[in-house]
Amino acid sequence: MTYNVNLDIKPDVHAVFDPATNTISYVVKDPGSNACAIVDSVMDIDYAAGRISYEHADELIDYVQSNGLKLEWLIETHVHADHLSAAPYIQSKLGGKLGIGRNITMVQDTFGKVFNEGTEFQRDGSQFDKLFDDGDTYTVGGMECLAIHTPGHTPACMTHVMGDAAFVGDTLFMPDGGSARADFPGGDAGTLYDSIQKVLSLPDETRLFMCHDYGPNGRDIQWETTVAEEKAHNIHVGGGKTREEFVKFRTERDAQLAMPKLIIPSLQVNMRGGDLPPADEDGKRFLKVPLNGL
Ligand SMILES: [Fe+2]
């Protein structure tokens, strides 16, 4: 598959790392204007205390405001299972449209059942301003952006290409990190391999930005690489590893992984586009813990 990308457009990419969840959020600025997008923001949570706060989001907001930028898009690469999105909070301060992959509806259907949400929980993606299909384009200022459907980790995963920069979500990790798990409901290792090939079909010089890094083997946290580097060195798919080899490895590895620490609060918030569950008659909000439900 060949995607039409323009490597001559080189957006400024400002990364903010969240050490609590090893997530990297990005402010991506159109080189030709003051327009920007935010990719994968984080809301802070102390789950043991049931306390949420917005230090990480405020850092992103400060960056946008102090640089005189205009936020046009809030992009979620997927429904994250390891951190909570701060998109609605940021949107309330800075505006912009919130977008995610069309298959959010599948994720909402699955986890609407897991959390026994009532009929008031819409499973049609209407919590978002835009549901992206494979190959959809949109603009940030004058910069044309492209959404590529890259399922496998989850059914709704998208990779967003903005100029020469691609935001891969959890489709890939840094070359020495490999790839994300594919065993969540709706995930599939073979599908993930096929999606990774889509990303690796982008031009070799395309800059790739990760959603997570865990600093394997004690190295410092990193989040930026290239298609060429991933093709040559990715420990799970690089050097021409076959689909069959990948599926075998990924399936065996995933069977040994524990649930992410924040999966229960993350899914309940992120499937609502980052909104908290609705308040009860006293105005209080609660998260549920389904027992033996995941
Ligand atoms: Fe994820």
C-alpha cells in the first residue's frame, strides 16, 4: 500500500513524558502557521486514593498558550488501557476537535458490557467530534494529515501522519521495545503484524513517535525513531521477521503479561472520550471494579 505523504512538511513536535504511566503526549505544530494538534494527553490519577488531577494536561495547555498556538485537533490514537485521557479537560480550555478511530464503537460495545453500563452510555462514538476511517485526511493549519487504520493492539487503533511525522500509538515501540500486546478484547497478533507493515510502508525517513517507552535494559526514555530504523532493528518485526514468527512470539508473550495497573479506570474514562462517568443524584462520580469481569 502506498500512502501519499509529504516529507517536506516538517512539523515541530513537542513531547511531554508522563513518568507515572510511561506515556508520551505530543503538541504538533504546523510549520506554516500557529495551528497545532495534541496527540494522546494524560489525566493524572492516584487510583489508590480515587483522586484525579491535571498537572500533565496543564503542562500541555501552558505550552500551547505560552507559544501562542491555536489548538485545532485533539487526537487519541486509540482507547488506552494504561492511562486516562485528559482530552475533554484540554478541549474545555483550548477548544479543538476530538478525534479517534471509527472502531471506537466496537470498543464501546465490548466494555459497555464489561462495565454493565446502562442505555445512557452511547456506543456510537458520539462522545467524539470525529471518527476516522482508514485513509481519511484532515488539516492542522495548512498541514494535511492522514489517518491510517492500524488495528491489532485494539480494533480502533490509528496511526496519524502529520507531514514527515507519524504518531503510531501502540502499534510499535522503539526498536529495542518491539511491539505492544495484542491480547485485549478485539486485539489480534496477526492483524497487528499487518498494521505494522502498513506503518513500515511509509517512506524510510518518516519520523515515528511512540505513545509509550519503558527504557528497556536500563536505557534512558526515548520516543522518536524512523521507519528505516524500525525495519532494520525492531526486535519483534525488524530484519524481515515473518508474520508466523511474530504471531507465535506475540501470543506466547501476551499469555504471561499481567493486566495494566490502570486498565479499570482507563477504559471507563477513555471509552467516554475522556469524560468521567456520569454523576449520581448527589453529584458524586464513581468508577466501577467488575469482579472477575476482565
Ligand atoms: Fe494502548
